Amino acid sequence: MTRPLDFVRSIKAKLGLVIVGTVAVTTVVLAQGKAWGWGIELRVIVATALGLVAVQLLARGMTSPLREMASAASAMSRGEYSRRVRATSRDEVGELARAFNSMAGELAETDRMRRDFVANVSHELRTPIGALQALLENLADGIEPADPRALETALEQTRRLGRLVTQLLDLSRLEAGAVPLDVSEFAVRPLLERVTREAALGERLVRLKVCVEPGELRAHGDPERVHQVVANLLDNALRHSPPDGRVWLSAHASRPGVATIEVCDEGPGIPPAELQRVFERYERGDAALGASDGGTGLGLAIARWIVDAHGGAIRAEAREPNGCRMVVELPA
Ligand SMILES: Nc1ncnc2c1ncn2[C@@H]1O[C@H](COP(=O)(O)OP(=O)(O)OP(=O)(O)O)[C@@H](O)[C@H]1O
Ligand SMILES: [Mg+2]
């Protein structure tokens, strides 16, 4: 169905046009009726009827988006996010309809991620819990001796569980705004060195290099939280590095008032289409979905949250010739 006034940019102008149109129709009917010798009653009746028809035709599409939005909103409250409103008009109602559509899209996306997340987390929790339970049953039944190796395995599984739960708690506390930043000025080099010392290299031969320029570079922020960000980035870089790859942790003053920390690796990198998406909550790269490396897709979401709270910026870039470069900008 055509909406004749869709091109008009404001509701006021539309109403004006509707009035002008109706008055024109009425005037024509009154004058023409007189010429045809119609009585005044007949002219008024016909003019009113045609005026109403003119309003119907001209105003078509002015209010229907509102009705559509109302019905789509109630569908949404039942969990149905696929409905969209026709947003062809260029006035305020059209703008509202477009905003509504994009909100519906975002909600659908959030809903999808929430579902994925529950599935992911249940899976991540089930694997270590299953392994732990089997091991403990064997120990309890005396099938396996309680030697240090068995206990170390059990410990490793509990660590993994602990890490997962801590991340979940962190993220929900961060999002609830319950974690005030303890801002101070701190030196960047010792922080990077501490992260490097604590990095879980395991048996890997990855070579880690730290480079801070100028050496006494200082940044402004909550050192504990920044440590958490860098540790997350380093954890990813190590996890995605080839066995004998190199990982660089560097910091420099990119422009006045900004301290930039970079973490680079020689792994497969992140596909261009995912560079933005990896910072979303619960989002794991397509390549990581099949892997059972214990990732939950929370690390970068937490990192971005912290960096944003500092008024900084974080982004992922492709590194030449291969690998991934994570760039964090903090106020200096
Ligand atoms: N250095 C990197 N190289 C290649 N891909 C990366 C790198 N860092 C992150 N990614 C991709 O981004 C995704 C999201 O990372 P994120 O740190 O948020 O989650 P995770 O590492 O899977 O889990 P978690 O950090 O919560 O244990 C990863 O699953 C991976 O696909
Ligand atoms: Mg990670």
C-alpha cells in the first residue's frame, strides 16, 4: 500500500498538508455543487464525506508504524524478536521506527549470545567437573592411588573451574558497576614484567619479549585492573601462538597524554570480520568454537569493559605478516 506523504520530513508538515488537502476538496465540492444547483445540506454532506476520504488517503501510514511498534513490542515481551516495523516515512515516526528496528536487532543478538553463553558455560563447567568426579571416584574406591600426579590433575581441574567462576563474577560485578576503579599513576614497565612472570607458559617454548619506550613510561589508572587486562591479552597471545612462536609486550607514548600497550603474537590472527566481534561478551572466534581449550569468550569482554571505564580504547589488528596485535590506549 502506498503512503502518499512518506517523503515529508516532519509530522507538523504532514498534518498541514492533510488540512490543506481536505480544505481544498471541501471548497471544490461547495463551489461545484453550487454550480450544479445542489442545496446547501447536500453540499455540506458531500463535502464532509469527501473530506473524510481525503484524510484517509493522505494520512495513510502516519499512525500505522505506531500500531506496528506496539504489537511488535508486545511480541518482544514474549521473547519473539524477529518482528520489524515498516520504516519508510522520513518524519519523526519513521525515525522512531528505524530506532525501534535497530533496538529489536540488538535485543535479538543479545538474546542469541545469552543462549550461546549458557550452552558454552554449561559445557565448560561439565568437562572439568566430569573429569574431577571420575578421578575422585577412583581415588575413593582405591582403584587409583592418591599419588601426587593424580592430585595435581584434580588440582588443575579445580583451578580451571575457579578461573571460570571468577571471570563470570568479575564480569557481572563490572557490569553492575560494583567495582570502583582505584586510580593512581603507575609505572608501566614493572606491571608488564609482573604479568610476564605470572604468565602460564607451561611446557611451551614461546619466547616473551618486553619493551617499554621510554623506560619510565607512566600511565594513569587502576594498576590491578590494567594488570588484569594485560594478563588476559597475554593469555590469549600465548594460547594462539605456535609452539615456538614469539610474543611481544610493548608500551610507548603514542601521542601526548596517551600510553599505548601492545601485545603481539605470531599465531593465526583474527579474521578481519571478527576483529570487532571478539570483544563482545561470550563471543569466541569461529576457529575457537570447536576447540576445547577452556576459553569462555569473556576475557576480551572484561578487558574492554575495564579499558572503557578508564576512558581508554582497545582494539584488535592484524599483524604483518601473520598474527594478532592487541592495542590498549590508556591516559598517561
Ligand atoms: N591473540 C589472538 N590470536 C587469535 N585469536 C584470538 C587472539 N585473542 C583472541 N582471539 C579470539 O578472540 C576470541 C575471544 O577471546 P576472549 O579472550 O574474549 O575469549 P577466550 O580466550 O576464548 O576465553 P577466556 O579468555 O574467557 O578464557 C577467542 O576465542 C579467539 O577466537
Ligand atoms: Mg582469552
